[in-house]
Amino acid sequence: MPRTAKIDRATAETKIQLEIDLDGTGVADVQTGVGFFDHMLELMTKHSAIDLTVRADGDLHVDQHHTVEDVGICFGQAIRQAVGDKAGIHRYGHFTLPMEETLVTSAIDLSGRYFLVFQADFPTAKIGEFDSELVEDFWQATAANALCNLHVILHHGRNSHHISEAIFKGTGRALRMALATDERMPGVPSTKGTLST
């Protein structure tokens, strides 16, 4: 059964179409109008092996916040929809990723419950024209809508671009591990028998 999802979201602030295939090969076709964000989504897609298509039309004349957050909402909803009852997946994933002087750990539990711990301070408020704080906003929206626990910890780093890149790549790798099929455990990986809310 294909593990795919398509989300359409339209508000007064954004219009977003997002599609994912959890069993893809890391192909990204992303157009959000925010260049740095597109770059981060492409990196995350490659390392997660999820195929991702995004078309976002947001109120960028205001700022980038609504676009980034709403793409996160849609991405989280798509993961939750595509993964179904979570039977046969690993459920947990983690990765520690070096990016030159930067080291980041991301750990995820597709538990059906939301919690975010984000311990990553950026040395600059901007990465080019991109607000650094939007990195946390994206992953907060993703975790809240995927209904997962996500912990992101920056061990050390100097360059804001490298920190953001390590977070997106590392979380992509953690997602890849959590979503992978576990041949030894075909059922739902929980003693409760369910990972729904």
C-alpha cells in the first residue's frame, strides 16, 4: 500500500499544496518563494528519502513567517496521513550530524503525541534574508501536526547557515530511520497496541 499524502491548505495568509511519498528516493520539487527555505527543504528531502512537492503562495509582503509555518503544518499533516496506523515502522529515529564546525543531534518518536524540545541558539538573527527563528517555527509546526516527539540539540556551532543545514539534514535522517520498515515487528511498535492520539 503506498504511503503517500496530499494536503491542500488555503487561508487568508497562504495557499499551499504539498505532496509526499514516504517511500521515495529523496526527490524535491519545492517552490515556496523563500529561497533559503527551499534550500533547507531540498536538503531535508534528500536525506530523509521522502519525495516532496510543495507549491506555496504566501503573504511574503508581510514577512516569511506564515509561509514557513504553514508549510510545516502541511508537512506534519502529510506525514501523519501517509504513515497510517504506523504498523511495521521503526517509530524511533535519531541522528547526530556534523556540518563543518557544527554538530546537531535530532531524535524523533512517532508516538501520536506532540512535544518539541529545541535547544539550538543561532548566533545571528538572519541567514541572508531569512529569519533564523523560523527554523524552530517550521519544526514546531511539523511536530505538532505529525503528532510526534522531536528533540533538536545543537552541541556546538558558529555559522547560522551551517546550524540550520545540520538541523534539516539531521532531522531528515532521523525521520528516515523512524519511518523505515521493521521486518522483525510487523505490528504497531507499542505495548499499548496503538500509536494514535
